[in-house]
Amino acid sequence: MSRVIVKLGGSLQSVGPANVEFEVEAANIHQLLQGLGKRYPELRSVLDQGVAVSIDGQIYNGARFQTIAEGAEVFLLPRLVGG
């Protein structure tokens, strides 16, 4: 597992807790979201609403088992909808 620094992006910065940068150990998006919810309970409401995850500029919406490399730039964004 990699240590991942996660930042809240977009409108999540104003919805989430005062801290907009979090550290968690995760090998993929599923582990990242689970770890964030356990380690930072104040983020659970944001995570329960659904989020998109940006890894090194590539947005993943629903790809829970996408791997996350050590040192990747990771942002949580409001879930993307539409067509």
C-alpha cells in the first residue's frame, strides 16, 4: 500500500471540514475512500454523497479498483454527472 496525500477540490473545499488535505494508505480508489471515511469521520457525509477521484489529472468516476501509484497527485471532486 502507498501513502497517499488527498486534496479536496472544487466545491468540496467549502462543504468538507476545514482541512482540505488528508493522508491515507491505499493501493486503489476503494481503499482510499474506505480509509478516509475511517480515519476522518468528518468526511463521511461528503463521501456518502459520492465523489469523483482525480489521479494525476485523470478523473475516475466509479472506478473503485483503479490503482494509485506512490506519489500520485490525488483530488476528490464533486461527482460528475451528465452526458
